[in-house]
Amino acid sequence: MKNGRDAVKRVANLFLIAIIIALMAVGVKFLINKYNTIAYPIKYSEIVEKYCGERGLDKNFVYAVIYCESGFDAEAKSYVDARGLMQITSDTFDWIKFKMKDEREITFEDMYDPELNVEYGTFLLKFLFDEFEHPENVLCAYHAGRSAAKDWLENPEYSSSGKITAPPYKDTASYMNKVMSVADTYKRIYFE
């Protein structure tokens, strides 16, 4: 009889341990998900999804650009006076405004407006995708300029199979790798 009770106790203990392990796994998964949503936020989603839809852009990619450019700070300003969520410079603003044939009374000061900034930034990304095709090339052009990206594509030291693989500017290489990684993270967390 004692052996029977011991066996029941062992089974009950094992069952209890299994429940505790399952609860811990659920808790860990919850904490990881909570951390991810804090570390990789989605802000301005209506605006981002609107312009991604209009322009046929991957929202993971655009969220990653915003994350890396400004950390979702609409008031961000860089040392080269790039402004807003997608860090548009004055020259880039003028070029985009001309290419868009935008006749609204918008000035460079308006690049702190999230909607206008994302509208202009996604226009530029779409333009660069049309020209450069691969996300790596687009990021190099967005970060270092179209001329630099074109030069790198022609140099086998920096590119392979039509894709920039090793930009010579360390900050551009770091930027390209970071945005690509963050885009994958956004996709994994929110959109898979």
C-alpha cells in the first residue's frame, strides 16, 4: 500500500513540476514579448501604413528606417540638420518637393510634422527602390547619397550580383546592417 501512495505522490509531484515549468515558459514568453514591444515600438502606424500602402513599401522596412533614423522622435534633429522621423535634410526636402511636384505651402520647417515627414520619406524610399531595387542599395543611397550608391554598385570590391554588400563608409555599412536587422525584428515581432 505504501508503494502505491509513493507512486501517486511521485506522479503528483511530477505533474506539479510540469505545471510550474509550463507557467514559467508562458511567463518568459510574455516578458520577452513585452520587452520586444517596448524596445521596438510601433508609433505613427496610421501614417506609416497609409504611405506604405500608397507606395507599395514594406512597413517593416519603413518602421526600421524610422527606428534607426530618429527612434520615433518627431522632433529629432541631427548634426547635419536632418529633421523629423525619417531625418530629411534641407537639400533632400527641396529635391523631394520638386520631384513630387508638391505645390502646397510646405517648408523645411514642416519636416517636424510626422505626416509630412513620412510622406516625404516614403516618397524618397519608393524612388530609391525604383532606381536601386535591393533594400541594401536603397539604404546606402538613403544614407550616403545616390551617387555614392551608384559608384559602389559599379565596384566589385563593394558589390556583388547587383547588391551593395560592403559599403566603404563604415557608418553607412553599420546603418545598412542595422536597418536590415531591425526590419527583420519588426517582421518577427509583429507581422509573422
